[in-house]
Amino acid sequence: GAGVSQSPRYKVAKRGQDVALRCDPISGHVSLFWYQQALGQGPEFLTYFQNEAQLDKSGLPSDRFSAERTGGSVSTLKIQRTQQEDSAVYLCASSPGGGFVYEQFFGPGTRLTVL
Amino acid sequence: AQSVTQPDIHITVSEGASLELRCNYSYGATPYLFWYVQSPGQGLQLLLKYFSGDTLVQGIKGFEAEFKRSQSSFNLRKPSVHWSDAAEYFCAVGGSLGGNKLVFGAGTILRVKS
């Protein structure tokens, strides 16, 4: 079956532009996560949804970052007024339920480059 | 604080040789431990996980890992490496302290010599 998909796969933005990154989780998955992976680093948690509810946004680095999950399915991560330090791969993951007993399935990521 | 340390940034092994990737964690409660593999252009794939019970866990692709609480370690092993194992490997920790999020190490890049 289809896995987690993300679009676009690559995004180049000029500093100051707004961007929106999309995540299509596996159908029926309750939980959805966003992570940021800087070059040469491991993924870092940004935010977590259970169905439509954003239960944890403690990892969002600034108020320029926001996320939503409409209808408990597709999620969008938005970055306003992009800065060079926002350049990274943004990973989305989904899991069938809450808690660690459920495996997180990762998408291929969106590589954002801010010039 | 919750953290994961992977001391080796790069490791090179010959095809057919054994492999051990190191992972040390810091966590203030019972940890749940994971190893993921990331190939270029691919998403992270779960290799194995430890929640409780037997401290030696088996995963996919012939990998295993051993949880050692006294050493705060969760090292990944494979008896015989194949060229297709070349990738980046990430250790991660989660548990009751951090909600449902995972905390990842910086990763170890594995190169396989033929």
C-alpha cells in the first residue's frame, strides 16, 4: 500500500518568502509528526497531531512556524518569512495510534533551501 | 534532559565483516529505544525497537541490538555486512517524559568496502 508522501520533494525559497509543505499520511493513521533534519544531524521533533488536534508543538523553533491537520488526514507545515537557518529536510511521519508501541512511518522528506 | 549520542560519525567495514554501531542515551525514565536506517532519497525505516523484556532484540535485515541499562547503551550489530547496508543509521529514544516524540542521535554513516 501507499506510504507517507510529501510534497514538494524540493523547495527553493528566497529569504523572506512564505512556504507550505504538505504531508499525506498513511490512510487511517491517527498520529502525525513533523521533524526537521538539518544537514549532518538527526531529525528533531517539531510537532505532533492526534487526529486533528495538535497535542504538542514544543519543537517549533519560532512563531514563524505553524502546522495544521485538516480532517485528521493531510497536514501542512507553514514557514513564514523564511530565513537561511530554516534550510533543512522536513520529515513527516504517521503512526496507526498513539504511543510508542505503534511504529512511526516516515515520508521521504521535503528539502527546503533558503537563499 | 533527553539525548542520544552516536560517537561514530562515519564507519567503514568490508563486505562480509561484522558491524557494531554505538548508541548511548540519557533519559530520566524508562526508555523506549529504536534504530532507524536512512538511504539516500528514502524515508527513515525502522530496523528494530526495545520496549521491555529480553534485552537482545532482533530486527529486520539481520540486525540485532542489545540494551544495557548499566551502560545506558543500545548498540546495533550485524554479523555479516552486505554492500546494500551502506546507509545512515540513527538511534532514537522516547518514553513517558517526552510525549510521543522521538529524540534522535546525529547518525552514523556506514560505508561498505567490496
